[in-house]
Amino acid sequence: MQLKRILNQKKHGFTVPAAKWIIKKYTKDDFLGLVDNSPLLKLINYNFISKIIDQQYSGKFSHDRFIFRLYSVLSWYKKYNSN
């Protein structure tokens, strides 16, 4: 009976703690430096990004998905668009 219930239950997803890995790898200043040194700075609102990063590093609010996406875009751009 237990096995039947387990086999018929809905799938359960899981999240990867990528933003936490990024925070362990980079200090807040280092992460802001990635933003500062990116040519993408012309396309983004630095004050907004800085506020998000402050909230993430202080623990006031979790922006895990945003931090991971920002890091991914910055890394991708650096790797594939460097001169």
C-alpha cells in the first residue's frame, strides 16, 4: 500500500542553492565589482542592482534567482564577448 502511494504521488522539484554558492565565492564588493567592470552596466540600473545585492548579502531579503541570473549573464558576457 505504501509503495503504491509513493509511486502515484506528484513529482517534487528541488532548487539548487546557486546564489548561496556565489555569495560564498564573492564578497559583496567583489560582486559589485563584476557589475562595475561589465560593459552591460550601460544597460542596467546600477542603483537598483546595488540595492538588490545589499539586501541579498545582508540577509534582509532573498533575491536568489535574480542574483544567479545576473551572475550568469555577467559571466556569459565576459566569456563570449571579451576583446
